Amino acid sequence: MLTDVFVNRYEGTTIWISYGESARRFMVQATKMVTEQLFPFYINGEINKPAKEGLQRIHDKLAMEIGVDPLSPLFLGTYRHTIADVLKNFLQREFEASFDPDVHIKRRISLVELAVREYGDQVQAANRALPRQLAVDKGIGLAGIAKSLKMAEYTTAGFTQRNALMNQSFTANLDELNERFRQAKFPLSYHNGFVQLSSDALVDKTIEKPFWELVANVRWENVQYDMLRAVDQRDTGDRDASLSAARALESTIKIISGMNNWTHGKENGASHYIDNLVSQRNGRFIDVWEGEILKAFFAKVRNPLGHGPGDEPIPALTHEQTSWAIETCMSWIKSLVSRIKH
């Protein structure tokens, strides 16, 4: 099965031209994050089987994508390394002059990306399972049974607390990873399963980070997909980056229209869905002037890029204009989603 990894997405984009002390230090920090914080291989001196299985999955996915299996030697003499050691040795492999620093670092960033994504998938699965666990507890009185057996972890409070701690741990690790990137002077940030280029720390803090947090719910899956694609396309010079960002914005508008039962089936394009949000009858979700700005964006930015130019020159935005378009779409989506009453 194909796995989307950082090194392949940015194959044609050179990010590093040397491997220095900050990169070496990051690899040690990344090792500890992966094998001690996200997937602690040992707990109280015993091998943690779920962590072992998770690390093996991460190894196998990256090995498949970069064509190196195993990622580092399995044996030292007759001693067989644990999977945690294999990943540690891969991440911390001493850099040699014959290596390409860009590829060397990208491969290791890919491992970190896969590890955080794997843990994030586990958190999402736990979040989806929590309502079912609480419903079972309520239905059969599991809390009372667990309490009488002194098994607090299986009570409603136990399920809820464990889930909350898991989410808190994941958030803390994400914040740490992005801070580690900053300290290493890596122009990167991690959001919603992917490591991407992030050259503007202020934009990342005020626009991108709040944006990704707001669209983390499965309801916004298509929005996430198109915006992730937009950022990757911008960073690799693909002219369709702004178009993908506009698709994410249009999806957001359609979802909000649908979830409020404003969609009537006669809409023809983004403009009519915007009208649903502006409508006084629907409670004026956005003001008229906001609707006019949104329509102008689709008319002036999305439509020229989304239609065939005929015998005219192919329309294209500069890198700066593309970044503006993506950040504008992120800001609009953030604003629109924030207005939803829960």
C-alpha cells in the first residue's frame, strides 16, 4: 500500500544543503519523542507490545516508500536489535560526506511524520470509541461493577480521564515537535498528519495552527485534504495550489449550508451557496459585504484558474500571490467555522 511521506512529496524541492549540529541534535530529540514519548518501547522494564507493534508499522511503511529495508542493520554480531534500536540507529546515523544532506534529512523527517501520524490515528480512534464506551457503561451499569471490583479505569470517569490524557499528550507532543523544528531552524510545521514547509512563523501561529485545529473533525475531511494539497502544491511550484485552496473554501461553504438545511438543490456554483449564508431568511450567517468579498475571490482568483484559457495565455499566480490565496482561504475557513453554534 502506498504511503504519503515527506521525502516523496518534496523530492523536487531542495530544503537542506548541509547537515550541521542543529540537525544532529534534532535527530536525537526526535528519537526520544518517537521511541520514548509517542511509543514508549519499555514500561517498567517490560516491552510495551502495542508500542512495539506501532514502531514496526512505522518502520515498514517508510522502508517500503524509500526502498531501504531494514532502515538500519538488524544485528550487531549475534545480538538482534529491537525495533526501537533500529529506528534510533536510522535517525541518529552519523552523516558522511558522500551523503546528500537534503535526502538524508528528508528521510528522517519522514519517519517522524509517520510516527506522529500513527499516534494521531490512534487518538482519533479512541475519540470515536469513547461515546460507545460510555453508552455501554450506562446501559449495563459497568461503572458500578468496575467500582465494586476496584477497577476505576473501566468506569465512565476512567474512560473519560484516559481519553482526555491521551489527547493532552498528543497536543503536547505536537507543540513540542513544532518547537523542535523552530529550534533546529527547520522551515517546517506539522499539522493534521503531514509535515509541510512553513517559512513564516507569524502566519503559522496566527493563521495556520488555529486553522488546522478547527478543521481536525472528520466533518471537514475534504477541507483538510484540499488545503494540505494546496500547501504541498505551492511548495513544489504546482500552479494549481490556489485552485486547491479555493476548493477547500468552497467545500466549507457547502458543508455549512448543508448542515444548517439551507441547501435547496438549485445551487449552481459557489456563488449560490454563498447566497445561502448571506440570506436574511437563514439568519444572515455572514453579512452582505462578506458575501461580496467571497464572490469576488471566486470570480477573480478561482474561476480564471479553474477554466480552460482557450488560446489565451495560461493564467498563473506568483509564489507570493499563491501564498496570499492560501492564507486568505485559511482565514475565511477559520472565520466561518468559528461562527458555527455548537
